Amino acid sequence: MDSSSTPRHLASRTPGSTYYAVPAEQVLAEAQAILDEHVTSSATGRCIACNSFGPCWRRENAVGTFSRTLRLPTRQPGASRPELVGAVRVGVPAIWSAAQ
């Protein structure tokens, strides 16, 4: 097949390449934003953003996105607010943890 008979939207693709409607990086960035917002509180067991019990459905969907792409989300230490249940940092001098 010569290039003149190839449809324009396929002409730039190489044989064997995979085409996604939305770039994977964009989907993962959106999933990461959801994970950052919908954190389950250590104190109440509720989602901080939508106040539902346990991990909310939005968070579960975002976790599934990362699972399907075989990538790991970026963690934000302290996001679940463990200090509300009396948790303290281990291995840090007391004066440093009091300053935070």
C-alpha cells in the first residue's frame, strides 16, 4: 500500500504501534490527583474529600487505574493525618517532631 492511499490519521503511525485515545500519562495524572484528594482518614475511617466510609469509590477507581498500568502512585506521607489517633514519628528526635 503506498502512502497516498493511507488515511491521513494513520500515516504518522508506525506499524505495530499502540494508539490510545487519551495518553496514559494524562490518565495517570488524573488518577494521582484523585488519590491525593480522596484520602481515608486514620482517625475517622472516612474519605477526607467526600466523607464516605472507607476508601471511597473514586479512590478505588484511581487505584484500579494504577493497577492496570502496572505503575505505582506517588505517596504523600502524613496525608491520612495519623497524628489524630496519637501516632508519632519513629526514629526522629522528639524536638524535630514537635516542631512540625
